Amino acid sequence: MPILTIESTCDETAAAVISETGDVLGDCIATQEALHEKFRGVVPEVAARAHLERILPVIDSALNQAGISHQQITAIAVADRPGLAGSLLVGLVAAKTLAIAWEKPLVAVNHLHAHLYACQIASDRNIYPCVGLVVSGGHTSLYHCEGPIELTYLGGTIDDAAGEAFDKVAAMLQLGFPGGPAVSELASRGNRKAFNFPRSLLKADNFDFSFSGLKTAVRYAIAGPGHQDFSKIEVQPQIKADLCASFETAAVDVLVQKSSIAVKKLQCSRLIVGGGVAANGYLREQLQKRSIADGFELIIAPLNLCTDNAVMGAIALEKIKRNEYASVDLDITPGLQRGF
Ligand code: KG4
Ligand code: ZN
């Protein structure tokens, strides 16, 4: 008996139908990239309105793909945290309304835990215990994962997330939104040592990250302090590539080093990595090298499950196994503080 999963934490409206054994029967994502591109970042109010228009057609489409009616659904899972408040609310209200109307139980999904669960979906055996790294547009966090939903937060960014830094660098270099793929593409043609950008908190005795200093260093390298209007700055194509390459190298260095320290400290033999930035080719390559050098197993989410999607909501099956249902009083938890 399948479940319906709903995801609307940021700027993708997504729904999936997943069988009790984890097979994906239906999967629909409506992306909002085009809507936010002119603002070079996600505008929360625009995102919430777009979710509102799309959520029901997206759910219908996932059910149609699966070829089932709502009567055959056994539970409705929804990402209730963390994310943009307006975006989360649309998914939550849709899920709660359908749960009441269709008389189905509700399951709450932590979006960050779901990003990591994408690694379990792609694996044919149990991947726990392990250390988990979530690198997305809104978060950069390390966890000790004793099970799929038994996660302990170890540390995370104290300012910008890794993906946010990619997006801001792309915005300063007029590379469009979302910036990660464009920065990564240019970086592959640049000199990784052209600029010596900072690697923050590497020596700190904790698992926190900071990317705002790196972002500011790129900003100063492009325009010097105080400059606001980047559209008026002409950067030579090779310098652009060098800036992207040096930035990407600094960001990836920190992610790889801190993750490998966590694996050692927690005496784990496995690292799992999820979230939009996990799609980054250089990060995947460097993590691979480090896993071989340090002798731990590495599982990175498959490319199609790195950025936001509803398939990773299959983590709800783990909650159902543990009889962990949510009540219809469930509210959103945007999670403005750290530690999710
Ligand atoms: O997980 P996600 O879809 O949304 C959040 O939960 O935040 O992550 C989106 C982020 C964006 O910042 C985007 O620029 C970044 O993932 N991203 C990448 C790549 N593909 C997406 N960053 C670096 N390299 C990529 N190839
Ligand atoms: Zn995400």
C-alpha cells in the first residue's frame, strides 16, 4: 500500500507516490527557478504563491503517474521543517486538508534528514551508523546518524550555507540562479590556485562551518570593499573562471576536511552526503579521494535526488515502521535557529 509524500520547503513543489517497499510509483516536481532568476535568489513571498498554484496539480500528477486513486494511499507525509515559513505552510496545509478529507494518517518529515535518506534509497543495504553531511542552499550540517531518523546534530554553518555561497558568487558574477551548476561549470575551466580564499573554522575544535568570509573575499576580489552594483563590473572570462575555481576549491576543502574529521572522531566507517551541493562534481571527486585515503566508505546521494524532491520523503516509511504519526495539529517549524 503506497504513501503520498509532499515537499515544499523552499522553491520546488514536489509530490511522490512510494510503495511500502520503497518503489517510486509516481514523482512530480514543479521547479520555480525561472520565477526567482531575475531576483538572483529565492523570494519567499513569490515562492509561497507559486506553491499555492502548483501543489494540487503536482499531487494529482504524482497520483496519475502511479495509476492509483487517493483511496489506495495509506498515509500522507509532508516536510514540516526546516524551510521558508510560507513555503512550508502551503505543503502542510495541503497535507493536513487531504489527510482529513481522505481520512489518512499524517507523517511529519524533517527535510534535512530526508536529504540524507536519499543515500539509503540509493543503497541496497543498511547504511547506518554513519556520519551525514547535508550541503544545501539553506543548510550545511553534520550529523551522527545511528539510524535513518536517529540523528544527532554535530554542528553546522553559523552564517551562510554552502549552496547560498555558490548562489551569491554566481550573482556577483552575473551567472544566473541557481548559481551552483554555473559556478561549477566555470570552475572546471579555471585555475584553482589563482586566488587564495579563506578556509574558515578549519582549526576550530567543533563541527561548525562559516562561508560568509569566503563570500566576502570573493566579493572584494571582484570589486573591492563597498561596491554594490555588480552589473556594472566587467570581469574578464578567464578571471571569472579563476574566481569560480578558487572559490569552489576553498568551499570544498572545508567540507571535505570537516567531514573527514567527524568520521574519525565518531569512529564511523562511513560518510553519507546529501543536498543540492552534493551534486557538485568537484566535491564528489574530492570526497571520493579522501574516502580512499582515509579508508572510510562514501555514499553520496544520486544526482537526481540531490536537489529538493519528494522521493526522499520515503524516510516517512521509517517513521511508519516505528508508529510515529503526526496529529492534525501539526504546525510548521521553519527552524531559524541552528541544530535541525
Ligand atoms: O537541496 P536544495 O535543492 O535546496 C535546499 O534545501 O536548500 O539545494 C539547492 C542549492 C542551491 O544553492 C544550488 O546552487 C546548489 O544547491 N547546487 C549546487 C549544484 N547544484 C545545485 N551547488 C554546487 N554545485 C552544483 N552542481
Ligand atoms: Zn533541500
